[in-house]
Amino acid sequence: MRTLLYIFLCFPILSVSQDLESTTNINIIKSWSQEPSGYSYPMNITVPAGTVPPNGFPVCILLHGNGGNGAGMMNEFTDILECHALVAPTGYLNSWNICTEDSDAPDIEMINDLVNILQAYSNINPNKIRILGSSNGAGLANNIFIENNNTGIDIVCAIVSHLNEPQYHLGNFYKPSASTDPLSSFCGYDNLVNPLATRKYLSISNDNDPIIPYSGGTSVVGIDFLPAETATYNIALNQGYTGSQLTSGITMGNPQITEYSYLSGDVVHIKGDAAHDTNNTQLDYIKGYFLDCADVLNIDDYALDQIKVYPNPTNSNITVTGASNQTIEYSIFNVFGQLVLSGSGTSDALQINLSELDTQMYFLKINNKVIKIIKI
């Protein structure tokens, strides 16, 4: 049985004018049965150079896989989420406490404290705190989605580890009421939880993953998993979706991925074939989903009000209606914020030819309003 002894936290008191910097020292110390004298989570931090966005930088907390560390996650995602402040802690014994790992550390409490600390910095947007975890770190990301109630966490992304059965069983989400115990039913995840329904969720899994079974069932990590597509559907239901589970998705990109999108993209599952890893199309999708460098687009709103764009997705043209025969100017950007197409028109049914663009996600900007479009 894994028994938690006690927990304490040490962190600096912030003034309202203090900025998060790449050299900032965030010191969070926790004590439990394995470390009664306390363990200080190492933190790698990178803050973009240049002008701070009007509402502050978005932040992504990066959670490594079993055997990894914060530095490795930082190296992987610095060029992907280049306009985010990145914070990458390292877990005890280079792992996160989900069920069968060697670590029994109170990682959820550490993340809760870390989010609260980050929200106090004056150059950070307190309402755009993102969680991205890979493998074992995705297991922790899913626990955060289930258990954390801080509304400032607006996006959770789980890479190559979808919901396991301790986290979701008997038609509900659960957290452990005490310490996790591999010998207990569902590892001790026995406390029913209703996760916040306000945040977005992105799951990335691969149908040839040799570690986490895409179709669900027993895994080599010692936990049973839900089928990947069913796991995301259950999350979509919690976030307000009322329809049936999607049986087909939209294929895009090279390498190809398949997108299963619920609630206009608020909950998305991406299927690929990158084994227990990610390919370039999946990484590009993450960048677009997080609206990284959105300040480059001068986005005021992510909706087009009365303007309609269809068909979306498309393999050739899109039609823009609702502009009331006024002259409109449009720009299309890729996920890196680079302008790939622009023009103008006066018709109430403006047609834009996308046939020369690669198959991927783009952003259509009209009159400072932006909508995601997908070329297939």
C-alpha cells in the first residue's frame, strides 16, 4: 500500500510586477513516504524573447514520459510552441505517480501549486495555462484534466496515452481518495469526479503503438486502457457533447493523420501511425490547436460572427458568405503564423481557391476575425 505522509510547499512570494524569466527559480518541495525529508522538483523554464502580448504569454507545462526529464521535453517543444512560455518539471525517479510507477509522489498537488505560482507573474496570461504530457506524462495530464479545478487551465493535451480504466470506469471519472495502490481495485481510483467542462482537450494516439493499445485493453505498463477513440468520446460527453461517437474522421497531412473533432474542435482525437511517438503532422497540429503565435495574426476573436465558411474541410474551394456585399480582405496563415494566401472580394459569396495548399490546418482571417479551416 502506498501511504502519503505529509506534503508541504515552498515558493517565492511574487510582487504584482514580477515577470517570469528563463532564469526564474520556482522551488516546489513535497514530502511523502519515499522522501520524508522533501523532494524539490527540478524546473526547466523558457520564456520567449521580445514583446509581451497584451494579455501576457500563454504557458505550457510540459510533462515527460517515464525515464525522461524536463530538459528533454523542453528540447522537443521549444521550436513547436515558440510563442509560449514553457515550464518543464522533472518527476521523482523520472516518472509520474499514476498507478504502477516507482514514484508515489504527490504530483497533482505539485501541478496545482505550479499553476497558481505561474498565474501570479505579470507577463503571463493567467487564463491560458496549458498542460501537455507525453506517455507517462500524458497519464498525469489526464489526471489533471479530471482533478484540477483551476479555470485558468484552458487546454489539456495527452500524447500517446489516452484514458486508462482507473481514470474512467463504470461510466464515470475517478481520482484516488488516498495514495495509489496497484493491488487495489482500479489502483485505488475510487473517488468519483466531475471534471471541469470549460477546457479544451486534445488526444493524440497511434494505432500501431506497441506500449499503449489503441483499441484498449491490457498494456505492458500494467494498466488496462479504454479504446483511444472511445476515451475521447467520453471526454466530449463530459464537455457537453450530446451526439453519437464518431465512426470516421478527416484525414489530412503528410504523414497522414485522422482528426475526430467534437464540439467544433473543443475536444479532438488525432489518430496516427507513429508508434509510441509523434510525427511532424501531429506536432504541427498541436501548434495550431494551441494557437501558438496567435498574436502574429492580431486575433481579437476566434469566430466569424455572421460570416459562414463552407465546405470546411475542403479539397479545393471554400465559399465565404454573410459579408453583405461589402469589400472584404482575407488572409490565410499556416500553423506557424506564415502568410500563405491573401486577397479581397466584394461578393456575398466569395470563393477562395485552396487547391495549391498542402493538406493541413490553416487559419482564415477576415476583418480581424479568425476561423480554423482544414485542407484535405
